[in-house]
Amino acid sequence: MSLKRQLRWKRVGFLLAAVITLVITGLPAAASNLFSEACQYNGIA
């Protein structure tokens, strides 16, 4: 495998890791926000 190709794959892997990290850290917060909004909307909280 050529060096250019390796560098490109490294960049792709880095982007993928960043996206996965964002999804993992962002999903629980978004879910809890939605849940609390739904509770307020239904008059539970």
C-alpha cells in the first residue's frame, strides 16, 4: 500500500472516530432532552 493511500485512510479513520464519539456523547443528552420535554408536554414533570 502506498504512503498516500495510508494517509488518506488514516484521515478517514480519524473522521469516523470523531463522528462515532460525537454520536455516543450526543445521543444520551439528546434523548434525555427529548424525554424531559415529553414529560413536561404530558404534564408529568
